[in-house]
Amino acid sequence: MNMRYDVVHETEYRYSSAVSVSRQALHLRPRTLAWQQCVSHELQVQPAPTFRHDETDSFGNPLTRLEIDSPHEALLIAARMQVDVATRGYDREKITQSDWRDTVAALAYAGGSIPTPELIEAIRFRCASPFVPALPELRAYALADFGPGVPTLAASAALMRRIHHDFRYDATATHIATPLAEVFKRRRGVCQDFAHLMIGCLRALGLSARYVSGYLLTAPAAGAPSLVGADASHAWVSVWCPHGGWVDFDPTNDTQPQLAHVTLAWGRDFGDVSPLRGIILGGGEHELAVRVTVTPQA
């Protein structure tokens, strides 16, 4: 099966005083993947940028850099895209392989051996990162699902389900800078927090996990359950194991991403793949509005 989506992502800043210089880095173009193709993409910026450069970041994500040198009291960036998403072929047989301790051993440094490019790529997502520090309490929490002999991906699915059960989605409970330790203690947050939490648990065990940003179908088909996190950028987790490669898990919705998930970018944590990040000169206080819609084509 496959679906084609029209996606609109608008970000609007309004400043209390004029901004004289703005430099922005955008992760607003979906990756091309085995199950996903970006059919069209249009970026509208007001005021018009003085300079624009499209490139690829160190994680292989499409990245756009903007320089705006004209004074402005508002900034509007609208990304409009069409994306084809196909059903992913999760190999259930592979998911039952690879004891998680064998996966940890495969990721560990071994003197005298040359790691494969795939292994080198996986190892870079094994260590702590700015938004996902090493917390001993996360290892203790994760070990309830990672018993002796349990396959990596089966244990990851169990961890996903437990986070979904133990933590409450609350859009008012956290903000971008809320520490992961506080999220764990308060047992509430948003999709970004739950993705960071699951990544922290997996890395605490010596596994590799990366942060995936994207979108969710805004209005599900009749009779289908609504997914939490639509109408905004969404986040989930990808876990690596020797036999299955990278496999995605969405702890916010207790599901493995399929047709309803559109992948934008991935990195160590949110800081690597923020949809819009930059610096400005001037501006004073500001108001921010973000609007996202994901609509299936008829």
C-alpha cells in the first residue's frame, strides 16, 4: 500500500522590534527513503532571503540555510510538499533474532577488527547527546523489558508500550529545554520528551538509537484511532540491531510507524533536526506560531 500526502508546515515569528539580520537553518524537506519519496517541495519565505543554500547535513538530512539582511518585524516560513509513503516491510522473523546483549557486543569496540560502514553509522548514535544525557535511572527502568535472551527489537517494542502506559501526554507539562530527568520524574510530556526518554533508556543499555522527526496524518480515516501529536512536528525513535537494521518505534502512540508517519530527518536528538533554528540581531521579544497539516490526496 502507499499514500500521497499534501503537507503544509508554517512557522511565523512576530517581533516587538525590528530584526536587522537573521540566519536560519531549516530541516523542512523530507528524506528520500526506501518507503518514502518527496514528489514536490516549495519553500516560501517572507521577507525574501538575501541568500539561500540547499545542502545535506552530517546525518544525511536535506538542509536549507537562509540569510535575511533586510529589516523585518515578522518572519514567515512556509514549506509545502507532496510526499509518497509506502507500507514498510518489517521483517517479523528478523525481529525475533539478535539477543539484545549480542547487539551490545556488536556495537562495542573490538581491537584488530575493521567495522563496516553500517556499524560505524550505528555507533555514532550510541553515546549521550545534549538532550539525552546518561542517566542511571533510565537503565534501571529499561532493564524490566531487557531480560536475558530477549531479542533487541522485541524488548524495544515492550519498552515502547511501557513508556506509552506509564507516561501521560501533556502539552503544557514541558518546554524545549525541560531536562530529561525532570520528564522521567514527572511522568508526563510530549512526543519529543518520550522519544528522548526511550532513546536514553536504550543508550543506557549500550544500544544505538536515533531521534526521528516528521509528521503524522492529521485526520485518520473513518473508524481509525486518532494519533497523538498530529497538527505539529512529531518525533519517534529508531533502534539498530544486526539482523533488522534500523527499525522505528513511536512511544507516544505505542505503534511502529507506517503509512501515517512522514519522515523528515534524524539525528542524535531534537537539537540535530529542529525544523527551524537560527540566530537574529535585534527583535526584542517575539511571538511564535506553528501550523502543520497533513492531508491525504483523494
